[in-house]
Amino acid sequence: MISAILGAEFHPPSTKDFVFDCYFSVDLFGIQICFNFIIALVLASVLIYVLLFLFAFRKPRTVPGKLQALMEMGLEFVREQIAMPMLGPAADRFLPLLVTFFFFIFFMNIFEVAPWVNFSASSRVAFPLVLAVIAWVTYNAVGIAKHGFLGYLRFTCIIPSAPAILRYTLLLVIEFVSNIVIRPITLTIRLAANFVAGHFLLALAFLGTEFFFLSGGLSYLGLVVTAPISVALVAFEVFVAILQAFIFAILTASYIGGVLAEEH
Amino acid sequence: MHALIGSILAQAEEHGEEVSEAADLYPAAGELIVGLLAFAVLFFFTWKWVLPKFKEVLEQRKEQIQGEMEKAEATRGEAEKLQEEYRTQLAGARDEANRIIEEARATADQLRRDLQAKAEEESQAIVGRAQEEIRAERDRVFQELRAQVGSIAVEIAERIVGQSLDERAHQRLIDEFIDEVAPGAGVNGNGKGTATDSAKDREGGA
């Protein structure tokens, strides 16, 4: 109806935006691996990650160059703002994991605002899921290594200060579900949903801007709204890209810190 | 309601528009494997290469800064030591200068005193010698005079004896003789007159 008035077709974004054709497929132990745009993005993220650090620290200097200073700042940030506050003395032990999480997620996220790409692998739930499972395995393994299997279950599921009747019934279930079951799911969905929603937002703003621009006439008025919003959303997505990487890493750190703590 | 949505969907499909399906967002097995491999690669890269390098750089930087600070501290200490040394040297030099000036002053005083004493001594010696000479001269003159006086007396006596003389002649004789012996000496200038006068006085007195 609207398109009838404005004389141009408007194609709203849909979940089909998240499905890509395979460039080619590889059969790996009976599993079909489809090399498509998404896989290319992940590989690009990996490549950028490796190359940036390679060039930054290939010939490290005590007085760092621009790239080295930048990457050092990133590492310092993960160490001082994520690992140290959550893990304290155990920070350096888990730094490789947290650094990988932070930078890998960030490099995947940032493609959401890369011109002509505008798509983040993080919006494909598989990648956040893999990382969340790794985080889940890590903090549970750390807990079991520290307390023993049953000791760890008791440690995570039982709140000693709660009244006994609740401690062994309702709270036990709640603690188990929230600490063991929910955590990897929230980690996954928080990251993936942010970029699914982010992609919809950007697509809507960009497509709307394009539509108004192409329709001509009165519809130029629509540009006044959609064009500034598009720019603002790009800035917002950059912020979200950093924020979500940070949140994923700091939550992982906090889960590990939680199971390392002596008390609840 | 349901029929309405159905019709909208149908319409959308008629227009060739895409329809969202939950399945579009599900993870694919391939993605999971690629994600896991990607993570593994990055994790090992970070663990085995990035962070050791990072640590190395930080260590190096720490060492360098520490080394530089220590060097600066050492330099400062050395400078302070040198300054202290210079200060002592300066004070020493000042003392030395004062000492030299004092010594010079003392030496000059001593020298002046010595010279004064010597000059005094010399002058005294000169005076003494002069006096000695005068005395010697006088003695010599006296001696000579005495010898002459003797002979003169003898001569006078001869002359007195040779002529008979009155008192007046006697006096005249003496005067003549003295004039002869020492013309213009002793009671000189108007010696004659004076001698005469004194003789007259003596005469008058007698």
C-alpha cells in the first residue's frame, strides 16, 4: 500500500539475510561443511586477528610503534579490566582464553559495520554457541579440578547461608539451573541476538534510506529521518561490537572467578 | 486473525518477498566445526605466541626503565659526590689562599723589621765609625800638636833665652809665633785682634 503511494518497492529485511549460498562444500568425516560468506567472514576475522598481532609483536620494541602500542593497549585492557578484577592472582592463567574471546568476538562483531560487508558472523548462533560451550567447559572443569566433582556440585548448587528447607529444595534447583544450565545459553543468545537485532536495525535504516532516495519527490522527507539514524546506528553498532566482546569475556572471567572463590 | 496473517504471507510470497523462518537462524554443523577450529587456532596462537611476546616486551620495558632509573640515580650520586669534592676543594683553596696571604704578610713584616734593624744597625755602625774616626783624628791631631807644642816650646824658650824681653815683647813674641804656626787657626778670623784683646784683658786684670 505504501509502495503504491511512493512508487517504489520496499523490501524489508528478513531472516533470509542470514542465509548464504555455498561457494563450495567439503565433506569432513561425513559432515557437510558449506564454505559460504559466513565462513569467509570467520576466516577473515581469524586472519585479521593473527596478522594484527603478528605485525604488532613480530619485532617488539621497548618503545612501541603505533600498532604495537594499540595491540598492547588491547591486551592491557583485557588484563587490567577483565582478568584482574574477576580472577585476581589467577588472572594470568586464564588470560589466553579471555584475550582470545575478547579479540575474536570483537573482530567478528566489527564486520557488522564494515562497508560492503555489514554482516557479522556473531549473528550466526553457531559461533557464539561454540565460544559459550568453551567457556562453560572451562569454568566447570576449573570448578571440578578445585573442589572435586561432587564438591563442585555442592559448591555451585548449595547456598550455605540459606535456610535448610530452601537450601536443599528450591534454591538447589534454581542454583543448578542458573549456574550450570542457563549460563552458556545466555552467553550464546546475548551475543547472537545482539547482532541479529543489530543487523535488522542497520538493514532497515540503510534499505529505508535507499528506498526514500530512489522514490524521489515527497519521500526525500523520509531521508531526514533515516539518513541520520543510519549514521547513528553505525556508531552504535561499533559500541555494541566492543561492548559485547567485553561482556562475553568478563562474564566468562566472572564465572571462572566464581568457582575459584573459597566462599559463595 | 490467522487468516489475515496467512493472506499477508501469501501476498508477500506472491510479490516475491522473503519470509522469515526461525530455521534460518539455526546453527549449521559446518559452522560449529569452523568456529571450533578458528577458536582453537586463535587460542593457541594467543597462548603460545602473543602473550609470551607481550610479557617479554613488558619485562624488557620494565628492565630498561629500571636500568635507566638506576643509571640516573648513579649519575646523580656521582654528581653529588663531585660537587661535594669541588666544594671541599674550593674551601681548601680559599684556606690555602688565606694562609698564603697571611704568610706573605708575615714574611713582609719580618723582612721590613729585619731591614729596619739592619738599617739602624748600619747607621749606628756608620755613626760609630765616624765617631771613631773623629776620635782617632783628634787623637792624632792631639798627638801631633803635642809634639809640635814641645818643639815650639823649645823654640820659644830659645828665643826667649836669645833676647831679653820685657813682658810686652814677650807677649808679642808669643802672638807672632802662634800666627806663624797656625795662620788663621784656633782663635781665627780676627784671631790677632782677639788674641791681643785677651792679652790686654789679661794685662789689665794683672
